[in-house]
Amino acid sequence: MTCATPSLGNEASPFRTSRRQVLGGLAAGVGLLLPGFALAQKESLIRRGTPQLTLGPFYPLDRPEEDADLTHIAGRPGQAQGTIMELTGRVLTEAGAPVAGALLDIWQTNGLGRYHHPGDESGLPLDPNFQGAAVIHTDAEGGYWIRTVIPMPYGRRQRHIHFDVRGKRRRLMTQMFFPGEPNERDTLYPTLQSAKLQSAVTARVNGEREGVRLFNWDIVLAGE
């Protein structure tokens, strides 16, 4: 059985959420947030692993599996607009052991600031060459790799990438932030009320190769 813990932060959604949707979401373990509930969480509840954050309103309706390159659409010759980046990391237990075969469901805005989701009414253009989302699995050492574009901010949200991570016992819904950005202006990042927690959701710069920005971010599944 895979368990999820409550989300932290109250991320605005463009949708009205009915009581039935909230109860249904909780039953499904997706951690929909009841206002005021998550802010009452103490750091002690989430300090052991990567913090749980909100699912957000643009969970992808469809995404290809085991296609870690979001900068191309299969069967199309073009490349996504924006600054290309590669992200590597490992999914680990609290003891530092690798979580092999963990599922990572990943989604983000394109290089123009729009989600590949019909609910995004920002008016920003879709990128026909950007995949928008993917589902991948970690290797035997818990490692993962994706190639994508650096996401643009969305409204009051700073640059971030959504992750839904499922191990054998735990499910973690969180978001990865970028270093050197004004993350303190984000609507969600400041709800992590310590430097330790904020550091845990922030990627590390890992250099640059042939114009591709490199980042690294490890994910720790508390209770796994």
C-alpha cells in the first residue's frame, strides 16, 4: 500500500473545488488541500524527507511513459522553445538507500509560461514541440534523468517543476524550485518555514554542457 501525507501550502486553483471533489481527492490519496489545514503542519512532520507540496491545478491529462526528453514530440522534427536543461538526481530512503523502480510523474510550464492543460487560461501560447509532461522510473541505483526546458514563471508562481513520486510504500507530491530565483515571492515556497525545508526543494546548479544548463536534485521519501 502506498501512503501519501498531507500537502503543505495553499496554491491557488482556477477551478472551483466542490466538497465532492475534495472528498474524492482525499480518498484517492492525492492530497487536495483544505484551506488552513496544511499551514498548521509543523516542520517535525516533514523534516525527515523532501517536503510534501500541493498537487496544483494542472495535473496532466495525458503524458508519455518512459520518454524523459520533453524537448521533442515523438514523430516531429522540431525542438521546444526556451533554454534547454538536464536534471539528474536520485530517489532515496531516509537512510540514503536507493529506491529502484520508483515512478516519477513530472510536469511543468513550457518555455513561454503555459501548461499543456486545457484549464490553463493564461492566454500564453502552447509550444507544439514541447511534451509538457512525462512518466519515468528510477534505475537500479535510484537515479533519474530528464531533458526539458527551464520553465517560465506562471502568475505569482516562480519557476518550478511538479513531481508525483511513488515508491513501494510512500507517495510524495512536491515541487522543485530553481536556485538564484526570487523564490521568496512565490505563493508556495514561503510556506516552507525553514531554510532546511526550502533547501530540500531547491535544485543545485551542476554546470553547463554545450549550452545546456545542468541541475541536480535528490528526492528523499520519508517512511520508504
